[in-house]
Amino acid sequence: MPPSLNLVFCGTPQFAVPTLESLVETGFKIQLVVTQPDRPKGRGLETVSSPVKQSALNLKLPIAQPASIKNNADFRAQLTTLKPDAIIVVGYGRIIPQWMLDLPPLGNINLHASLLPKYRGAAPIQWAIAQGEPITGATTMRIDAGLDTGDILLQQETPIAPADTSESLAPKLATLGADLMVTTLRGLQAGTINSRQQDHAQATLAPILKKEDGLIDFSRPVNEILNRMRGFQPWPGAYTKFRGKNLQVWKAERFDRALPPSELKVEGDCLFVGCGEGTAIELLGLQLEGKKRSSASDFLRGYRPHSGEKLGA
């Protein structure tokens, strides 16, 4: 067996934790874990460490949390002294500067949660679901100066289930990706992986989500609306306006009846709304601004919407 690779691991969110733990479990030497600084969070603004830092502490690994990395002479000297064979980057949250790209002989290896070149960017899981993709996957690639444009090392597919949300799909991809990273590093170590360039003509983007991405456009057909609802959980979710107030839609299903877009239909304890192309959805879980989440039947009893009334105003 060849000696284990010396690695620096850069990551921040929970998605990166399975990869870090798998690398340790399979015998790779993690010389340093680099993660974002602790930040205040929640109503109490209590300082919270990133999931990767918490994992690194449990694994008793050395940790660095530089506030910036591009022109950080101390951080650069620290990594240069370590002489890593590769730098592993999983959801770190910062652009990797050229000096880091040039440092390790095997390069900076990134795990990306899509089948590149599709869904380059910060939110590949959310946008793959929102666009109704039946299949997604994970990609390991060598980072270059572009946005997720580096050469592909390995890829693995996985189906997107009809009920998947970004919350349910992310852990599956994190586990799949962790195994893929281990396989990638073993292949690089053995010299059995041939990288390949991405087909840039096939690239699509998955930009960071904005609040307005969750605004429901009832002129869209029902499948598009439901896919976006699944993809944009837990944030920005799916919301509209009801009598001038924000209305969050937590749960909805397809309803096989034609209704005018955004128009409500009340039938007993059921509430429906029209969508584009002669489609409709049944609203099942709702939350009016400043109120608790409720079922459609409770919403009907509390606010008495009437057929013909419109959402979005």
C-alpha cells in the first residue's frame, strides 16, 4: 500500500461533514481543517461553530478559521509549510485563490452536488429539484479559476424521488459524495483516473437563492409550482399574498381541475387555487404572516376565504 495522502480539508456546512469523516475513517491524513469563523445565529445571536468545525473537534483535528484567505500571508505560510498532496474543498463558502490552486501537486479537489456541467453555482440541489430533474448526482473535479468549471474526475448519479425536497435529497448526496471523494483520491493516488474537460456548451446555472425565488407565480403550470415548492424548502419556501399579507404555503398537491390562475375555489373543508395551463393545486398546509402554521380546514374556518377570491394581491 502507498503511504496515505496528506490533505487539507476546507468545508463549512453539514453537507461537508460526511466527506471529512469518511476521509479520516479510510486513513487519509487530515493535516488541517479550514472552516468559516464562528458566527452569531438565532434570536439570541449566540455564537455558533460550523458543522465542519464541530466534527473536526470531535475528531481532534487541527482547525483554522481565517476571516479571509486571498491575501492572508499567515494562512498562506501555514498551508505552504504543511505541503499537502491535495486540498479538499466541500462547501467552504469562499473563492479559492490562485496561490491555493497552485500549491498541492494533486490540486484542489471539489465535491459538487450536481452532474456538472449542469447546475453550476451555490444551490445545485435546490435548482435541480425546482427544474423537475428526475436524476442528479455528485461530481468530483479539480478547481480552476472559474465557477465550477474545472476538469471532471468522477461522477455518480442518483434518482430524485417524486417526494424529495432539498432537505431530504442533500443528506443522500452528501453520503454518496463522501464515498465518491474517497474513490477519487484513491484513484489519483494510484494514477488510474483520467480527468476530462466539461462541455461548457451544456452548462446551466444554480445561483444562490433569493427571497423572491419563493414567490409563487400562479401563471406557471402546476408541476413547475410544486417542483419549486419542493426545491426551495426550507428557504425561501413558497409564499404568496392573501388580503395584503404574506401567506406561506407549506404543503400542496396537484388537483385535476381547471381554474383561472390565482383564483381560489372552496369546497367544504378543501381549498384549491388555479395555476397556469388549466391546472390547479389543493392547498393543504398554510401560514399567514404573524400566525401559526395551520391546515387548510383550520385556515378556512379562521379566515373564511371565498370562491373567486384571488391570491397574490
